[in-house]
Amino acid sequence: MFVNPPWGVNVSEADDKAPRRRQARGERRITQLLQAAAQVFCTLGYTTSSTNAIAREAGVSPGTLYQFFPNKEAIAIELSRRLITDMEATHGRVFSAHNARLPLDEMVAAVTDPFIEFCHGNPAFLALIKGPDTPGKITEDHDVLHDSLRSRISELLAVRAPSLSVTERTLISQMALAMVTTGLDLIAQHEEDQRQLYVSELQTMLYRYLAPYIGTEAVPEDASAPA
């Protein structure tokens, strides 16, 4: 006669929990490897990084790494995918109608500060797209993110200045995003004592560029935007 284990868990429940435990351990290992890869990519750059260096940084054997990723490219693509997902969550919060209606200096800070902090906390986000042999999938995903950001900036402009045409909003949003992209790269290159100077310069530049188009005062709640 079959007897259940003495600790009171029937076999079907134990069998069900085991895969979940293995999945959780696997996810923790993947996270460990991606964190190590982020450090290696930032230190060495994507081009000169290797799976051996990533495994060494993670404190595991190359064989363990290959259980989860077949090569360096797969690691970089998964790391980039997760970082872009986090970045999208950030811009989902900051491009709000509330922020759009703030006085211009406050609006610029409310929109750019989270992105600056994100890139400062995740330097691999910028490091992954700098190498000459960065995987094409990463470039494609960043292009999609870039287009999404440009569209959200255009929506923000529409709230503040409904009289702007779609063509005008597109041009202004492209220029503003180019300023932010360049500014983020410069900010990332400097240590903490210089970093805030570049943050201030970026935000001042955006303020001066946007002011003639969308004004500097707060926008009333009942201001209407074009459909």
C-alpha cells in the first residue's frame, strides 16, 4: 500500500512544487548572470567582453552560464530587453498630463530627472549601444524605444501648445529627444562632483529650446489638446 510522506505533503503537491522551485532558482541564477554581464559590459565594453569574464564576475563556471545562455549576444539581448522594459515603465509615469501642465522648469525636471537617475543606476543601458558590433536586435529594440519616447514627447507638447501642428510637434520632439540622448551620454561620463553640472546644463538647454514653442507658465487644467 502506498503511504504519503510522513511530513504531511502528498506526492502530487510535492511534484507540483518542485518545478516551481527549480524555476525560481533558475530565475535567480539568470538575474545573477545579467547583473554580472552589466558590470562587465560597463567595464570592458560589449566588444571586448566575453562569456568567461561574465561567468567570472558572477562567480560561476562557464558551464553554468551556458546552461542559461548560449553566447554573449544572447546575454546582451536579454539584459537590454529587461532594461528597456524598466525604461518604458519609467516613461509611462513621467509623460503625464499633470507633468505637461507644470511650469516649464518644473516640467523639464519632472520628465528628465527619472531618466537621468535610471541611466545613472543602469550604466549598461548606454554601454550596450556604443560598441561597433552591438547585436542588431538591441539596436532595433532601442530604435523602437526611441520612437516611443518621441511620440510621448509630442503628446506632451500637444497638451501645452494645442496650436502646434503635428509636423511642428514631430520636429520639436525629435530635437528635444536628441538633446536628452546626448546629455545623458555626457552625464554618464562624469563623476558625481561634475554630474550635477551637466544635469543642470541639459535642463537649462531644454528649457531655453522649448520656451518659445510651449511657454513657461503652468497650463490650466481645462486647456484642450488636439485629437
